[in-house]
Amino acid sequence: MIEDDPVTIEERIYASITAALLQGRLRPGAQLVERDLAAAFGCTRGALRKVLARLGFEGKLVLEANRGAFVPSPSEEDIRQVYRARQIVEAGIVAALCGSLSAAHKRRLRAHVRGEEKASRAGAVEESVRLAGQFHVLLTELAGGTELLGLVGQLVAKTELYKALFDPSKGSTCSADEHMQIIEALDAGDLHAALAAMREHLSELEERVVEQVRKSAAGEDLVAVFGA
């Protein structure tokens, strides 16, 4: 039984469900039954509903009136459209950055990749997923894409969730090596190589997810997933 103030309880539930999603412990399409979740977390349904509403707003869950909360279950076309949008937007970001990285930019990018490598070696899946996605957001920031930050952040969040849901065994492998290749091409001012590295990087992630998009989405035991 969780004994704490309501805000802390809600944050713990939020963190636990988010971790379960990013670690691939919940299947696409699985229903998160309020009664089972309340039993798993030892909390009231009121606190739980606030968390589910927040996750729904962020796109991490799908909320259906009179039915409840579900893990997203995107179609192959849904997934391809999001990756297609990333390809288009991030090609522009690469073009804006190519050959114009300052010394400070290069230090930030390389330090970020070292953080990715450290998380990967430690087997910290959730942190690896977060850092892998944040690399692309950082590129947007360095390109001066203030107006694009929200869009890129949303697209990255969707693809990172898709990757975790459908490819949990490789959920952390938005490869740090591939990110470093992008940095090196940008630093060298080789636009062709930089665009190719980004395109191949995103395409590989897309195909890996699409290969497994038809996995079964039924039968989650929420008490077993979240524990007592």
C-alpha cells in the first residue's frame, strides 16, 4: 500500500507506468483496467484517473470514453507516417547545422552521446530511450529551431514509444555510434554524408518497428507487471 501525499502518489504511478511502457512491459493495445491498477498500486481510483489523464494528454496512452485507458496500438501506416515526418523535418535540421557547429555545440553533442553510451552499458533501458530521443531534440535546439522544438519533441516521443512497444529487446539501440556518425559528418561539412547518416538511422529504426507491428496485444496481467 502506497502511503504518501496525493501528489507524490500520482508521480510514482506516472513514473511506474511510463517506465513499463518504455521498457516494453506493456503490449500494444493492452487495456489498463482501473480496478487492477488501483490494486497494483494500492491507491484510490481518483489519484489513478489523474495520472491516466496526464498520460493520455501526452500520447502515451489512448483514453476511450466509457471504455477506459489503452496502450497505443498504431497501425503500420501510422508508424510510417510519423517516421516520414521525422525524415522530412530532420533533413532540414541537418542541412541547417552542416558545417556550422560551434566548438560549444560539438562539446554538447559529444557529451550527450557519451551519456547514451554509459546508459547503454549499464543496461538502463528507460534512460537509454530518453537520451536517444533527446539527441534529436538537441540537434533541433542547436539549429535554432525554437518553433520546431515542440513538433520534433512530439514526433520523437511517438517513435520512442513505438520502438519500446514493438521492439523492447532493442529499445535502447537508437545507436550512439550512429549518432556519432551524424556529428562527424556535420562537423566535416559533408551534407551528403550527414543526410545519408540521418536517413539510414531513422529508416533502420522504422523498419525494425514495422517488422514486429503485428504482435499480439491481448492479455496483460497488470498486478504482475506493476507488482504489489
